[in-house]
Amino acid sequence: MQILTPHVYWAQRHGEIYLRVELSDAKNIDISLQENNTLQFRGQGHGAKGDNEYVFSLEFLEPVRPEIKHKSTQRQVDIKIKKQEVRWWDRLTLQEKKPLFLAPDFDRWLDESDAEMELQAKEEEKINRISVESRVRKDPFLGLKRGYLFMYNLVQFLGFSWIFVNMTVRLFILGQDSFYDTFHTTADMMYFCQMMAVLEVINPLLGLVKTGFFPAMIQVAGRNVILFVIFGCLEDMQNKAVVFFVFYLWSTIEIFRYPFYMLACIGNEWKLLTWLRYSIWIPLYPLGVVAEAVAVIQSLPIFDETRLFSLPLPAVLGHSLSFSYTLQVYLVLMFLGEASANTRNTLVSDSSSLSAKTTKYNHITTAGNDNIKGYFLITFRLLAGLFFMVCCCLFLKNLQLFYLP
């Protein structure tokens, strides 16, 4: 039986050998390196003599590594072999007379000087990359910062989870009676969590997080006014049902927000948690604003009656300025601030995803469609949140839980 050999084209670099076997639609390929530094090739395919089995062997000039990589395409078989030593070979085979089926691959061919220039360019690129990486200042306290942020978010998550579970269990056991003693059962933990939340204002100042200072300060200050001033200083407010709704809405939001930040600290993401973190606040934040506003409104006559925190005025102007006027101004600012914050967060979260899609696909039509879908989604979410808030308010009104004295 006649042994058929395919046409083989070769080229080299200082550290590698490239072989191109002219065998289309090759299959049953068997490539091995013998102990005498000889490459053995066997494969079925369409070559110079038609569709047959083709075989060849090459004894290399110098030792090569046993790891051989090959890739078969519809037109050819590409083989890549690494030299044992990085140096330029005078020829490919040990025998001076090259085989008849072997020829230079001029598509990849470089002479020694060109190959040295290519090798030098790669070395310079590697040196430049190492130099750039060395110039980038690495934060020696990065691990410590991540550990601190992870532990902070973990503590806050556990605290708000305790509040949420405690209130939920008491709601199922006691029913509506649990509304009126919420402050006395969960206030200590809520005090702790909200005092810890002051760190969220300090962290941006220290450069630990990229969150803006003013948004964090507004949120923390707003909650602390409700907790420490409205609920903490007025005993008459501590037995009202509105305390339950304020605490329950706060804890529901935070049991999704803090785990999201925990995973972000360690570079992980849970898609379901991410979706919940950026979606559940849409109905809950407006409800939280309503609950906080009800708490402020219910406290106004109490401040007028007790004259607590009243501002003394000269005798010409009157006796004192009631703190309730300050709370009325605060009430207006609270609605404006929360509305603008919610709109901004919705636009940022949805536009960021749209910009990522636009960057990935880089197509004008697709980007336009994505923007239309994004604005539709924003509108739908806002309307759904408003509808949910109205339904809950009507339900609470029927229960007469938001009775304003």
C-alpha cells in the first residue's frame, strides 16, 4: 500500500515552530512525539492525492517540548511546537536534505533579524506593562477597608433582620395589638442601628466608599429626626401605630440593601438580590415617606402643647416660636427631597444598564429602542409604586390606624 504524505509548510520563532499541513476536512488526527525527537503525524482527509490517509514524520534539529498543540480547520491542520531552548535554528530537520513534502511557510516566515526584532518588541511590551503596573499605587489597607465595610454591613443586616423578624412574629401572634407597643420592644435595636448608620456619612469623607456625602447625610439625618426627636422625645408618640409602619418599612428596605453591599465588598453579585435591591424600594420608599409624614403630622399638636424645643422670642414678637413650625418646613423639604432622590435613583439605575447595553452592541437603532424601553420601564415602575402606595393608604385608613388627633 502506497504511503501518502501531505504538503507541510513550516516557520519558526525563537521559541516556537509552526507547521501547516495541507489537509482539508481532516479527521482521526494522531500526532505524537517519539523518544528520538521525531514528530509522527497521521490523519484522514483531502490532500494532494484526494481523500486518503496521509502520514509523515519529522526528526527535529534540536530537542522540543512534548506538549504539542494542533487545530484542525476545513482547509488545513495547524501545529504549534515549543522549542526546548529559546534560540534560532538553521533548519528544521536533523538531516541536512529537507524532505520533498516540506517547504517554508512564507505567510509566517521571518528571518532571524526580523524574529529578533519581534522578540525584542514583546520583551519591551512586557517590561512596559510591568513598569506601568508597578507605578500604580496599591492600597496596602485595601483588605482592611473591605473587611471593615463587610463587617459594618453584616452588623447592620443582622440588626435590621432582628427588628423585621421580631415585628413579623409579634404581628402574627398579637395582630393589631402589636402595633401599639412596637417602640418599647424594638426601640433599643433601632437606636443602635441608626447610631451605627452615622458611619455611612463618615465613610464617604474617608474615601472608603464612592457614595456621595450629602445623599447619605440627608437620609441618615432624616431618619434620626423621626427616631430621636419625634419618637424618642415624645412619650405620647411611642404608643401610636405609626411607629410600627415606620420601623417595618425601614427594616424591610435595609434587609435587602445591606446584603447587597456585603456581596459587593467581596466582589460577588447575586442577580436576584440585585434586582430586589433596585426594585423593592420603588413601592417602599414612597410608603416610608408617607409613614414618616404621618408621624410628623401627629407630633405637631403635641409639640404645640408641651412647648418642647420651642425657640424663645423677644417680648415684642411673642413668647416663643413652637417647634411645630420647624417640623412643618421639614415636612415640605422631606417630600421634595425624597421625590427627587427616588427619581434620580431610578434614572441612574436604569440608564446605567442601558448605557452598558449600548456600549456592548454599539448600534444606534438598538440603543434607541433600549432607551424607549428604559423610559417606559421607569414610568411603569413609578406608576406601580404610586398605585401600591394609594392602596396601602386606603387600607390603613379603613383600619383607622392613621388617625390624626
